[in-house]
Amino acid sequence: MNEAQLNAIVEQVVLRLTNQGGTAKSPSRGPALIGKRPGVFDDLDSAVDAATKAQAQWSATTLDTRAVVIEAMRQVTRDHVEELARDAVAETKLGNVKDKLQKNLLCANKTPGIEILRPLAYSGDHGLMLTERAPFGVIGAITPSTNPTETIINNAIGMVSGGNSVVFNCHPSAKQVCARFIAWLNEAIVAAGGPANLITTIAEPSIESAGALMKHKGIRLIVVTGGPAVVKAAMNSGKRAIAAGPGNPPAVVDETAHVAQAAKDIVDGASLDNNIVCIVEKEVMAVASIADQLKSEMQKAGAYEVTGSAINALEKLVVDDGHPARDWVGKDATKIAEAAGLKVPAGTRLLFAEVDQMHPFVQAELLMPVIGFVRKKNVEDAIAGALQAEHGFGHTATMHSTNIDHLHEMAKVINTSIFVKNGPSFAGLGMRGEGYTSFTIASPTGEGLTTAVSFTRERRCTLKDSFRII
């Protein structure tokens, strides 16, 4: 499925939702929520036991069957993408339906499967050596409220492709949509010839159940997508952990940039799903000579500049002791503006304010369509500001420039898992950009954009003095 086809699907579904009179109805309560749901258990031990049995069966399944099963997982996501997007917004009160449609389709279509697991062979005078990727077994995965179903399908495809089963501890605020999705995935897996309960979860996830999952004797690998606290807990669990932590992605725009395009890219990126995605632009560092032009072009692209005393009013609303005010995380820019006493044009997607380097709009990952704009005297100052604001998370950064030396310098010093040049941040996830996607970007533990390879371990097999056949 190419980008044009994906966009066409999104447009059709959004039009249908609009014609139905809304974008986010109450979560569906269809058959998957009545009675026993495949893969959904009342307690953690039962979920792990079922996943353990499924993984043993999965290990004995042929690669051809695995490929069919993984395609079935992709297809059931496509089939239910409207419900997944709508119900996630209704349950979590975060983001918007149109962007969640795009993100779920992105994960269904561009998450790598078994094709990324390539065996490697060496032959020489002393025989043949083969390395292959083997499963860990049962993986424990903790998922966020910001990208609940996207993380599930992205993780599940990669983990299952690697020969594992997975037990999800979903965010409590997204438990209904996640349980429903996991039930659909299990139905699709079994129908395609895979084992029951290859993907499991518990009906009532909590912080306590997440802690128990990390320490469960049946779990071989922990994969966490979330904030600093859960990442720290995973890394202190005593188990092998893959942790995707926070980010605060800066966007640098220098004097050589195509300013109108840079503005559009920044607004498109920073407004994606109301800024709750960890990779999207959280602050702008603009070289002074193009700063005013950039602000003007950002407003043409759908952003609104907050100025004067309104900046303080907005800060009081959305910042709580240096952290994002929970009530406004993931909310629409127009709703935030209204609450702050601002009159903004209909369709405004992003609010921005010119502030100093240490302002909370720059320093905090707000996870809402409110970002800081900092004027810098030159590109060196802009890159230094970006480096400081990124806080060493090593997550994501972008730069708009036609000067290869500037791009090279930024790429070297920023040291992030994702660095996008002359595009919106989400191009680094393969959305309007090349390459595969991932919604678990493991900067703290070094895996970067996780794939099936991340969820496997390397095994070596050596045949001494034979099978060099030339």
C-alpha cells in the first residue's frame, strides 16, 4: 500500500465519520466485549501461562505459516482501523481520529515482519558458521495511553515475527480499546493457522500489574514504551529491558532553508495527533534573519502565534510546576486557545509563542499542540539551543537547511535515534518518508527504532572443516 492509497483510505473514513455526525463516539461494545475475549485474562499468571503455551506451539510453526499469520494481523488492523481510532480518542480523550487512522495504518503496513530477520553465513578454510535470530520466549510489554493501539500492532508484529509471544500491560486509560484489539488479533491469528493466545493481556491493567509483569518468572524480556518512571522501573527490573523513553524534539531552521516548506513541515509535525507522539516537534530554533518569515509562514500553514500577555495566560493554563497540565495533554489547539481566552481561526492546529530558551514551552515535553519558538543569532547558536533543549534524551530532532555543512554539524552533535533533514519529524517513522516504522523508539537502551531483530537473540552454529563448497 503506497502513500496515496493510505491517504485515500484516511480521507474516506474521515468523510464517513463526519457524515455520521461526529468524530469520536463512545467505545464500541460489540461481541468482543461480551463474555470471554480471546487473549484477555483476569489475572497475570493466567495470561503468562497461556502465552507460554502459545509460544511453544509458535516455535514449531513453519515460516510460511508465520508469514500468513502476520499478514492476517496487518489485515485485521486495516479492517478495524476506524473503530480503533475512534474508540482510542473516546476512551483516552487524547489526540484526534484522523491522525490515529494514519498512525494505525502506518503501523499495519510498514512494521517489518519476518523478512527483516536475515540469517548470516561465513565459510572458509575451517568450515561453515551460521548465525540466526532466535526468540526470547514470552515478552512482557507495557504500552502508553498516547499511542495505545499503534504500539500494540507495531510491537506485536515485531515480537511475533521474532518467534515470541507477548503479554501486554496496557495503559489503564486505554484498557477497553486495547483489550478489544487484542481479541481481534487473536481471532485473526487462529483463523490464519496460528496458536491461540499468542498475544495476551489482563482485563484490568494497573501500575501494580505492570510491576508484577516486570518481575514475573515467565517473562524473558521487558519492552516498555512510556515515560521516565516506567523506563527506570524496567531498567531496574533485573531482566533484559528495551526501553523507549521521553523526548523533546527540537526543529532548527537556518538562513538557507526553504522557509515556506519548513513552516508547513513543522506545523504538520507538531500538530500530529495533537502533539502526543514522542517524535514530533516540541520547540523551534530559528535563525534571526528568517525568524519573522518563518512565523508568518507557520501561520499560513495553520498555526497561531500567541503574543504579549496572552503567553503568560497560556502558560498558566497548560504548565503545572514545569510539567504539562494533565487536563490539556493531547487536546485540540482550538480548545486550549478558548480556555486561555484566545480567539483563533477555525481549523487552527498549533499554538506557538516566541519565548526565551529556558521557557517551559521549550524545556518541557508538553505533549499538546503548544510549542516554543526561540530566535537565535546564527546557526551555531540555534544548534546549541537545540542540543540543550533535547536534554540528552537522544530521541528525535529535525533541521531545515540547504547547507550541507550545517546539516552535517547538527547530525553529529545532536546524537538522536532519529534525525530528519528538510521534512516533518514523522518522516523519520516512514510517514511521508522512506523506511520502516516503529512506535517503540528505544533511545535509553540503544536499540533505536525497534524491529523484530530487537526482540530476538543471536545464535551461532559452526560446522568444522566442511561445507566450504568452492
